[in-house]
Amino acid sequence: MSLRDQLEHYLVHVLLGRSRGGGHVKYIAEGLRYRTAGLRAALSHPEIEVEVGDDRLLPEANRFLVFVTEYLDQKTARITANETMSYGTWIVKFVGTKRQSLEAWAAVEDDSSRFKPNADLAMRLALEQRELAARLKTGLSVPYGSDLYAFDDGEGRPVELYRDVPTPGHSGWFILSDRFTGNFELIRNQHLYHLVGRHGELVKYLGLRPGWHVDLREGERVWFEDLAQQ
């Protein structure tokens, strides 16, 4: 953080009790890029920008910037260059630009420790979860990619997903393959980050709340069972 940023941060967050510096944050689309305008004036924070490769993802890019702005404001937080943040199930890193702003890069599909200079994957996964929830007329409860999920230790095709009540560090998701024999001693746990690279087509279901079931043996069958009734 530069000396100027440190001084601004101290003035706004400490001396003024995080009073707004003036004006409102706007979200401006420029082609396939969205950026904030007024974040420095309002919250004494570098502007944030995000680029996508598909105009279908632009509304999600806008939601992302709103999410980040609300996080900064409500948590009295500050993001610095090379810092990471979870956005839904995936992760982004903020990279400094020549314009003294911060640009969001998404982690790559097969390695969540590496990032590339657009946010397509993070925005697409969030959008797919949102669209599925809208189709099913239900709310979202999106786990972090660092949360665990349970799966059987076979190499078969995933055909059954069920979400139990989450516990600290565990999403509550069980994902079973067509080779599962019913032997629960073969169940293993793994971070959800790995599911994106192995079976990205399943990530859209991860935002469903506890009690949802998905059966993919013949097409797609999705239903809800109220855990409170069991």
C-alpha cells in the first residue's frame, strides 16, 4: 500500500469513523469491462474493475462490483494488490493496474493457485448457480471453494448429489458415482475447488440449500426434502 493510500485509509477509517468522502459509487460498462467510478471519493479506496469475454456475463460482473463495494463499506475493509477474495464458489485475485485501480482476475479451472487476466470463470459459475436457483424458485446458499464435499472413491460418472446440513469447513454436499456400491467406508472428502476442474458441470448445483437432491442417471431430476420434517 502506498503512503498516500495509508494516509487516506487512516483519515477515512480511523479519524472520521469511515464517513463517506462524498458522492456515490457508480458502475460503468465499457465494452466487456465493468468498473467502479467514485470508490476513491466515497470510501478512499482504489477503483475496482473486471473484464469478461462474453457479454452474457456483464450483468454478473456488475453484481460482483456491487458485492465488493458492499463488502468494503460494511466490513470497513480494504483490498490491496495481490489479495484474493471468494466470490461464490470460486476465487478472484485483485491485480494492480497502471491506472492505479485494481482488476479482478479469476483462478484457472485446474489450479486455484494460478490466475488469468479476466474473471470469466468466477462470473460464469456464479451466474449458472443463480440461474438454476431461479429456475427452481429457491434461494441460494453458496459454499466456498475451500469447503469440503464428500464423494465415493471410484472413477465412475457422478449421478447423485445430495446436500446435508453444512458443518464448519464442510459444504454438506455428497456426490456419488454410478459405481458406488453402498460402502460408505469408501467415502472421501475433498475441497470443492477440485470439483471445478474435474466436473465443472456440477458446480451449478452447489448453491442449492440443504435438503436438495439431484439425480443425473437419466437426464436431470431435482427435488427438495425438508430436513426439518425428517
